[in-house]
Amino acid sequence: MTHTRTWTTIFSGLLLLAGFSFGQQTLNILTHWGEELHRGPMERMVATCEAEVGVSANVRTVPFGDLFTTIVTGRAAGIAPDIYHLYNLWLPEFTGEGGMLAAPPQEAIDHITAHVAPAVVEGISAGGQVWGYPTEVNTYLLIYNKRLLEEAGYDAPPSTWDELKEIAAAITQVDATGAVTQVGFGVLPGWDSGVVHPFASLLFSNAGEYLTEDMTATAFDSPEGIETLQLYADLLENGGMDMSVAGWELPNGIVGMVVMANWWRATLRASEAIDYDTEVGVAPVPVGPSGSQSMTLSYNWLWSVDASSASQDTAWEFLHCLNTEAEPGHGSPSGQFLVEALGAIPSFEYDQEAHAEALGDFFLQAFVDSTQFARPEPVVAGGQEVKTILQGEIESVLIGATDPATALRVAGVRGDDVLEEMQR
Amino acid sequence: MKMARVTPAYEGPPRRFGIRWTPRRQRTFWAYVFVSLPLLGLLLFFVGPIAFGLWVSLNDWNMVTPVTQMRWRGLDNYVYLLTRDPIFPRAMANTFAFAAGGVTVNVVLGLSLALLLNQSIRFKPLWRVLYFLPVMTAPLALAVLFGFLFNRNYGLVNDFLVSLGIARQPFLSHPDQALLVIIAIAIYQYVGYYIVIYLAGLQGIPKELYDAASVDGANAWQRLGYITLPLLKPVTLFVVVTNTIGALQVFDIVFATTGGGPANRTMTVVLYMYDTAFKFSRMGRASAMAFILFLIILIITLVQLRLLRDRTRG
């Protein structure tokens, strides 16, 4: 009798567990938004749509530097998640022949194209196909430390490269032992985007091009490109820049200026060395001698679904929930997360309107405004490799191993080889 | 009447599957059965991936498209790396420089410190632990630590140089100094391991040899040159070969300190392989690099074994 009761209890328990597991589908999500300050808003965003769609979401986070590797190795190992958060530069690799992404349903594409700026739609497309829901838009502007500029005798940021060089040199300080205690302008060596995105923003502001119009060859090996890289060489020569102090040190109060993206806002706000409200300034990228107006580069991220996922329909439903407004004027859960946790610019117009006050912050407002004239980073097969090649050559100039013209010629030849091979 | 007892004729060991199972055959059979299991594992998890890697090195594959859709490239990946790639020769040169510097210093320093620790000194176990501690430390943690130590503006090393009247050095951001710093980090981490190996070798040398040499009037240097070093040659062979193999595969320290920069001046073969595979999605080219590196390590190891073993025997 006792045995019968025990077995009945176990069997009922198993049935209950089975009921739970069969009753609720689980979606696996992979993203790089994994910092401590992202966790709470992320849980709230996901919980909203778990309840709405009736699924359980398992969010896995990895640092940005490991995201690409995690995606490709996970897929090769057959443990791909259902939903990815992707950097748009990777789209050509992920969507070519036998690609890994599922195309969104037509109604999702219609919704996206109706509520997102054409430049963003272009950014999340490859091969003429939209591949998911856009999330953050990032552009680059000149971020500066007002206090350091004022101490150097300047009350306004530079608007031209000549001014940039002059102010940077005035800010730099070296102590009696030869230690650089503060530097005027900082670059972000050792990281391809950190080197190439600011370079491209300065290049565009000097009327230069990154790739040719048909995106089949590089175009940075031009007089405008050489002038851009010469700016770095000049800054090194006049002391406005020093390779021992990277741009990352701006939140520590020892770098005067850096060309950087809006996603840095959370770090600047959290800084204890500088006061975000009174000391951080944002200005357009200074204009070069061959340019006539300030320009910048933009890039996008998007949510997309794995083509091998058994839960594709549910995944798209979940993403639709994340990216649409439950009530007009309230914005989407994803938009709420982007503004609250990252201080990023959401892609959907209703999110920008719903969070107009937060986006009206002096810092974000400048970046929101810059999306009107920003040029999307060219999304092309081999783009990542070209970027890394250019990074290496820019760093060659920064360490004094070569001159700007040679560096860009070498990068151009190698970059063209990559693009040509990818086209074949 | 007496019945004769009939004993059936012996037909030998039982036959099964057409085989006569003698005790010797049975033992052989079971030996093969037991050996086949690890062999199967070896084939599945070692030989299989190597063969697959070789196949991938002859193709173009980005890990995203199905394996069946790889594009055949023949020897193109090898030809590109050996004739056209500007980074691969630099990575190879950096790797050789790292290995040559690291192995030389590890042998000299490892042996010297082992000789000191083999003397009658106070707190001997403490010294041994202190030298071995870096071996137990994660390379990434060491890389971060050395990043601070060698910082141009606030690093202790530069503060020390300034106190000596020497100008501050950029170290990790300098094209010529960065690799030297990385070699120094690797030596700091691994010399303790080689000290332990040399200590074991030193303690295996019979004391009577030193006593006899002393009686014959040999001084300390002569004892070192005629007894210690010759008898440590097998240990030196082990240290040189294992250290060379490890050094040619260096990755973690470079990845964490410079990422191969500045401007690829500290790029090593394995780091370039990693970038090629997981940053540029060129698994074919990365696999080709792996096989080229394997061949180089094999040749160097064979040469080292030949040179050092012959001398040991001589």
C-alpha cells in the first residue's frame, strides 16, 4: 500500500513537471548586453514579453569581443540560440549562401520599414533583405572634458582640425619625471572599431570615402584619407596625443577629447572622476581642411532569428512584442531598455517619441541630431577584415613605423584583395 | 567382466566462429577488445578532428554554412599564407623570437636558480614555493598585472627607471619593446616550472661523484662543467623540447597584453590563427596555418632531439 502511494506521488510529480515543460516553450536568446547595470532592465524587458507571448526566455550574455565567436562556434556545434542580437557588419557573413538567419515574416518587415528611418533599414539589410528588428543606433561625435578645455584657456570645443590640434596640444601635460599626466586627444588602440570608427568619422568630415560607391573596393587611400591620418601624425608630433594614454581614460579625467559613440554615456555617467552634468561636453566631429561640414559614421544592431530554430514563429512573435508598443505613446519594451539601461538611441520612431525627454539630455540629443546626417558603416562581405587591416595600418602610423600615405596604400591594396575575393 | 574405461579423445580448445580459442588466443582477443576502446576514443576525438582540420584547410569555410557546402580550394590557403600574406611571416618571426628568447632564458635562469636552491640555504621550501607560484597563476591575471607594472606613466618599472636617471619607456606600446615585455612575462610565469624540473635532475646526481671530484682537487666550476652539466643533459633536452613546443603555441599572454599590437608587432601564429578563424570566418586558412605550425614544430623538435640526444650519448 505504501509502495503504491509512493509510486503514485512520483508519477503525479513527473506528470506535473512534464505538463510544465511541454506547456511552456523556451526561447534561448544570445546578446552582449550583460553588464551589471543592464541586468535589471533586461529582466523587466524580457518578462513583459514572456507573459505576453506565453514563453519562457533564457537570456545568455557574453562580452562583445566574444559574441561573434560564440555565435559561429555555437552554430557549428548545433547549440545555436533561437534569437541573436547582432552587429550589422556581420550580416553578409551570416546571410550568404546557406546562411544562418531566418528572414522575418512579411508583416514584421512592413512594420519595420514603416516605423524606422531608411538609413537604419539599409543598415539592417543585406542582399536586399531586412534581417530583423533594429535596436540601437550609434553614431560618433567629439566628446570632451569641459574642465580640461577651460583650464587650457578654451571655452568652446574645436570645430576644425587646426583648432583640434591647437587645443589638444594645450591640454597635454607632462610632469618633471616625463610622465604624461593628461593628454589633449585620445585614440582607442587595440580594438578595430575603436580605431576605425573615429577615423572614418574624421574621414567623412574631410569629404573622404571609406569604400567606393558600389562597395567593391576601398576608397580611404585618397588625398582626403591621407590628410585624415596625417592629423593623427600631427597630433603625435605636437604632443596633443600620446600613445601611452588611450581615449578610454577620458572618464578618469585625464583625456581632453575623444571621438566616441553614444553608448559610452552610461560609463561617463558612472564616472567618479568627472561630473557628467557639468564636465562632459559633446560637439560635432571637427571638419577637415578638405571638408565643408561635419559628418559621422553610424552603425546598427538588430534582433534576428536562427534559421535552424524549431521555434521560429514564436521567436518572431516574441521579437514583435519586444519591439512594438502595447499602448500608443508608451514605446516598446526594447526601446525602454535601450534608453534606460544603455542611454542608446532606439531605432523605432515611436520609441524616440516616447522617450523624447530622456533623449533630450544634452548628451543624447546631440547624437539623436547626428543621425540625420550620419552615414551608415558599409555593410559588405569582408568588411570586418578590411576594418582590421586598416586598424593595423593606422596603428603603424601611431607608433611611428610608417607614414600616412604608405599606411593607407598598403591597407587599400590588402583591403581591395579581400573585397575582390569575397565578391568571387 | 571388467569394463574398460573409455576416455574421449581430446579435441583441443573449443571452437567458436571457426576459431580454435586457445588460452593464448583468448588473452590476445581480450587484449584487443580492451585496447580498442581507448583507440576508438583516440580515433574519434583526436585523429578524426585532425583529419577534418586537414580537409578544412583545403577548403573555404566560414563555420556558418553547412560542411557540405564548403568550397574546394586545394592548396590555395597554403600558397596564400606562404607567398602573399603579409602578416603570417611577421607572426612567424615574432613566434620564433618569442620561443628563442623564452627558451634560452628559461634554460639559463632555470638551471642557475635550481643550482642556488639546491644549496644549503635557509628557508629553502619557501623559496621554491615563491618561484613556483607564478606557474599556478592564470596567464590572463599576470598579463593584466604586468600591464600596470610596465605602464609608461604610472608603472613601477618606469618609476624605477626614472629613479636611476633613465627616461620613461613606452614598453607595451612600443614596436620593439612590446615583444620583449611579453617574453619577460612568459619567463616570469614558467621559469618556476623549469626550476623544479632541474632540481629533480640535480637531486638525481650521485653525491659520490662530487666527493670524488673534490678529493681529486676539482673546484666548484670544474664540478659544474664536468659533472653537473653533462649529467643534466637529459633534463635539458626535456626542458628545451617542451618549452619550445609550448612557446611556439603562445596565445594567452599576447592576447591579454597587446592583442597582437601595436600594428601586429607582437602578433604570433596562434593568435593570428584565432583572428583568422573567429574574426574573419576563414576556417580554411586558419586550419592551413595550424598544419604549417605543426610541421614546423615537428621539424624543430626532431632536430632538437637529434642534436641534444647525440650529445648526451657522446
